[in-house]
Amino acid sequence: MRSQRQFEEHQAKLAATSPEAAAANGLVPGEMHLGQEMREHLQLRVGDAVPQKLTALVFINGSAGAVENTGKLLAQMQRIGVSPVVLLSSQSADAARYRDVIRCAHRLADAVEGHGGRARPVNEGVFCTDSASSSAGVSVDAELVGAAIAQGQIPIISPIVADSALKLQVLADTAAAPALAFALAQCTSSQSAMPGSHGAFSLLLARLIMLGNSDGVLALDGTFHRFVNLQEDYAEIREMCGQRKCLDLMRTCLGILPPTAAGIVASAVSDPSLIIKGLISERPVGTQRQGKRVEREQAKDSQRRELNSLGVPNYKPLASYPFHSAAAGVGGPRPLVTVPSPTQFTLLRHGFSIQRHTSLDTVDLPRLSALLESSFKRTLDAASYYDRLRNNTPGGIEIVVAGDYQGAVIATHEQLPGMPSYLPYLDKFAVLPSVQGTGMADIIVPKLHVAVEER
């Protein structure tokens, strides 16, 4: 309605008109007499997209423990508007683990409820055997998951399936996780609602979180990987990685989920605020404001040394001391809590392959031009631009291309007056609009740094 007055005039005109004449003139009770252009606009609104609900798929290793900490994390995710879908993982397909998985699902649901969230254990009916399925003979009924989310509950799914003889067994991670990821990926269309949601929403899968015993992807030599581009770095990291099964599972599932989804590998005893930070940020922890943090630490060290030189004792803040456990018996020895929570995790992207060029002769110039024009939304004077790169860059150029020319960064080596060495200069950084949000900057910029340093 444009205004109450127009609505009242319309109703008065409708009342003074016979039903046959009103229908002939397009007058409908409760509506305004709109022009043809506005009617076409309203007809287009009939096919509006289904609202999408922000979702994170969480895999929890049942052997990792820390049920209370995980319950707190899930409740916090729900509080900020994220609807987690939880799968309790299993290292083996062992029927004897049936009771353990059921207990873990109910304990985790109680922990979520204890921290103010809402959860629903879904122990049976989600997984079913189907020889025609695309995921190792296992398919997923997404309606049970959608019904729980529609009721504002976190579905905590047990990886239990009944075989053809109605015998229950626990699925291994390699079968349950890809099947669930595939089913949820089918519910991300903005034109069709998720089964079980009564037409209310579809899913927007943002993160794939794996909580286990390790606080990220760690190499055998102790190197910690904060960010992994699976398309480019998978083979190299896997060769020296201590969590190969975890890395393989992440690669499989991220290859199924939408390209904007990212993976997080963290410890089940991590501070929940750390995981929340990784959930709402597009960059790995440790790269955000790292320079300022180093400066602050250096300033503190300098101040501490100055106070020590003046004879002032180096007092430790109270928060740095371990506290006694309140759960210990009265009068008995109270153990010290000295194990800190992990403060890091690994962010993974399905990512893109990387190509490095030091000459325009090996670059597909028409596709590079199309990428630049699409990214900057301007027409490129290709002849002048490429002529400058060829003839007016005495120090050479570095071009790093991601994927199928979906992103590129171009750097030149310029010589400033009075300086004998060349200065690297970032000339262009372009990303196709269709792949924005896929972590392109974290993938392509470090490769440029390596190329510049090698030169």
C-alpha cells in the first residue's frame, strides 16, 4: 500500500462498483488498482528466493571427550544465528560402538541445553543403505535434519544405519561424513526449500568444522599450517602431515560443499570464542592484526626490561597463575589446572590451482583481460597496458593466476631514481565476482610473496 488514504479511496470505489465490473477492471478487495508495470513487478515476486539459514556442519570425534566445552560452543553458535548440524564421527564401523555413540549424542544434547541452547539427538533414520547412492552405498534422509532445524533445535546425528537384515551398525567417517555433506549440499538452492522445513528455508553452508584431538593440521616436523589450499597444497602437506585421515576427509567433503564453504580443524577443548572467530571471519587466526600484536608484545618486553633495570620486581598478573579446582573434595589436595586451551586452528579451502608466469608470452591474454574487466567493471585498454608490461618494466613481472583464470595478481619490479635495486609493486589484483568469498586473497597473495622473494 502506498498510503492509507489511497487504500480507503480504493475500497470506496470498490464498494460502489458491481462485482462483475470490479473483476473486469482488475479491482480486487484488499488490493490497489495498480498499473501494468507494477503488476508485472508483483508477479515476479511470486518466485522470490527461499530464505537461507546460515549453517555449519560440525564433525565431532567421540573419542575426543570435552562434551561440556563442545556443548557450550554449539549453544553459542546457535545464539549468534548459526544452525549447526552435528555428526558424531566414528573411527571404525563397529556394531559394538552403538551404545557409546547413543550415550555421546544424549550427553552432548544435555550439555547444549545446559548452556542455553536447544538440541535434538537423532539416533536413527538419517542414514540408509542404498546401492544406487552416490556415496559408498549410503544415502541420507534430510527431512529429519530439516525438521529439527525448523524447530530451533541442533540435530545431533548418530552415524547409525540399518542394513538389509535390519541389523544396526555404526558407520565409519569415510562413509557417513561425505553422505551427509552431499545431502546438505543438495539443500542449498535458493529456489527450493529444505525437506522438513515446511517451505521455510534452505541452507547456506558456511563452515565445515572438525573437532578432534589436535588443534589443527600439524606436520611431523612441528610446522603448524594455519591455512591450507587443498587444490594446490594437499599432496605436499599430506606427505608430512600427522593427521592424514582428517585431511583426506576434509578434502572429500569440501569438494562436495559449495565453493564458498571453508573447513576448520580444531581441538575439542579449544576456547569456543576461538572457533566462533573462525566461523565469522574469512581469514585464518594468526594473520589478523599480527603486526600490531607483535608490536604490543615488543613494547611490553621493553617496558618490563626498563622496570627491571630500576629494581622493580617483575610481577606476574593474577590471571597467569593456575587456579585450584573447585571440584576437589573439602580438605583434600586440590589439583592445579595448568593445561591451557589451544589458541589456534587450521582453516582449509577447497581452493584453486596456481599458475606462475614471468612473461606475457605464457599467459592467455584474452582471458586475463576478461578477468580484469569483470573484476574492475571497466574496459581495459589492453594494447597499451600489455605494451607497458612488456617494454617499461626493466625488472620484469610476476603474474600469479588462480584456477581457470578466476583470480590473478600482477606485480612489476620498478626501479626508483637513485636506487640500484628494483622495488616490487602490486599492479593489479583481480577476482571474478562469481568466486568472491572463496578466500582468494589468502590463496593467491602468499604465492606472490614467495615469487617475489625468490626473485
